[in-house]
Amino acid sequence: MKKIFSNRGSALLTVLALMGIISLVAITAVDQATTDVELSYNQLHSDQAFYIAEAGLKQALAKISENPAWDSGFTDIDYEGGSFTVLYIDNTVDSALIDTIIIRSFATVKESRGGVETWLVPLEFNPFKYAMYGDEVIDIRNSMSTDSYNSDSGAYVATVLNEGGSIGSNGDVIVKNGATVSGDAITSLDGGLDINAGAIIVGDTSSTAPVHDLELIPQSEYDWAEATSIASTGISGTYDYDPVTKSFDAKDGDVVLTSGVYYFSSIVLSKDAALTLAPDAEVTIYITGDIEIKNSGDINDGGTPSDLTFLSQGDLVLKNSGTISAVFYCPEGSADLRNSSDFYGSIIANDIIAHNSAGFHYDRELDSYRRTSQIYKDQIAWKEVYF
């Protein structure tokens, strides 16, 4: 009887041990499952936070696209069960950034966090892809002609081609009365081409070209140019310059500009006056009023157009055998070329009129010209950030 009782006790102990092991395994499994659920829960919220941060970043980029001056950021914006905050960081926050902008977006969902950032730099663009481009209208007639040459390869007479002198507009393109375009004539305005039988277009014509965005030069850039201008010290020769009104006038004399930035309210050249650049000089002229070149006045005659840039808020008048070699950018002003005048380089204006045997000679070297945008930005980097 004692032996039988002993066996039963051993069996009971074995069962209890097995039950203990099973309970431990069950507890461990439940604990592991709970941990897995918590990890999955946290990972889900972490992923949500990342995507909400990315949504905040995209909203900031959309704001900048609508208004390049936007810099206010966002603070605790509720979004899809979480919230995001976007920081706008430029050189006013971190002087080392210079012209770079960092857009940093952070998001929180429950206890989980996520973040992303992108880096923006000024966009580089080439406004001088055409000989002449008028935002609203370009009107050429009465034996006016265009062609092209390459200042990097030699003089005009050695490199001139009856091609490459293309014209364009976001509005109307009018070519009449014996005018010749040795290149294309294009517009982005349906029905915007008005070319009569007496005109010659050597290249193609199109009214479905993409819109050519003509960025306005911000007033802040003109203010900087006025403060930086070397008009009082960088000019030599025979001329009149008023340091108060910033007007410039030259008659019957030679004027030389050294390298640098100049700011004028107006420029008038007449009676065989000639404005040239010093050897190897590169000059940028900001002008708030009009430029008038007449009666055989010349600007940078025989020089390289890309060495002389005009950024203007006014109009350009070139007439009576005047000559200019430059690039002229004035998306809100007018350009009037006529009476046997010659322009070497490129013109961008709101409206352009070229009549009466005027000649326009596009410098093909300008195809590589670049200007840094003061408004639009280019996205160059993106990364995930943690906090």
C-alpha cells in the first residue's frame, strides 16, 4: 500500500510541474505577444508621424511655390490623428547658410515622433534663350532682320549665320513688311502669330510653345545695387553724372566703365558718344528709368554681350544708327529699336518693337548664360531627421 501511495504522489508532483511549465510558457507567450503588439503599435505611430511630417513639409513647399516670400512656418497643425510643426531656417537664423534655406518638419502621433527636412538654394536659369522675347508682344517689320553669331569663336563677320536669331512671346508675335527672322518665331498664345506674306521666317513657327516665365527683379536687389554702386568711382571719360538723381548723360565723348555694379536712374548717349568697358571688365547696370541711345551713340561696340548686363525697370530706345552689345532684361518695360540701329546680344522685355532696317544679332554664346534667381528656389537635398 505504501508503494502505490508513493507512485501516486510522484505522478501528482509531475503533473504540477508540467502545469507550472505550461503556465510559464503561456505567461511568456502572452508577454511576448503583448510586447509584439506594443512594438507594432509604436511602429505604426512612428510611421504615421513620419508621413505626417512629410505632409507638413509638402505643405510648406506648396506655400513657397505660391508665394516665394513665405517664411512663417507652421506650429502644431492637427493632421490625421497627429500634429506637425514646420520651421523655416535661413541666414537670419543661421548666418552660415548664406543663400540656403532649410525647411524642417516635425510631427507627433501619441508618443511617437518623426521628422524630415529639405534644403533649398536659389534657382539658376537662362532668360536669354532667344534673340528677342516680349512677354506681351513682339512686333518687327519694315526690313528689320535677325541673325546670330558666336562671340566666343570670333568677330560677328566671321561667325554670323542666317539661323539662331529666334524670336518669341507669351503673347502676340507680329512679323510684317519685309522683315526677316533667321530663326524660329514662337508664341504660347493660341492664334498669337501674325505673319504676313512679305515676311520671311527661316526657322519654324509655333503657337503652342511653353510659357517663358519672366521673373521680376525684386526691389531689394535694386536697393542693394544702389548701396553697392561704383558709379562715382568706376567711370572715366567725358560724361555728366548726378550723384543725387543718379542720372547719366554722355555726348561727343568716350566713357569707360571698370568691373562692378552700377546704379542709374537714366542713361542717355548721343552725338557719337561711346561707352566701353575696361579690358576684361564685367559690368552689371541696374537702372530704374530709361536708356536712350541715339545719333550714332554706342555701348560696348564690338565687345562681348555677356560682359555687360542691364537689369532695368524702365524702357530701352535704340535708334538712328546707334549700336549696343549687351544683354537687356526688363520684363515690365519696352524696347524700341529702329532706324538702322544694331543690337548684339539678347533682349527680354514686356513688349518689343523693331522697325526700319534695324538689325538684331543674337550671340549664341548666351545659350550658356545663367542668372541666379532672387525669388525661386531649387530643392537639392532631403533627409529624415530625429528629435
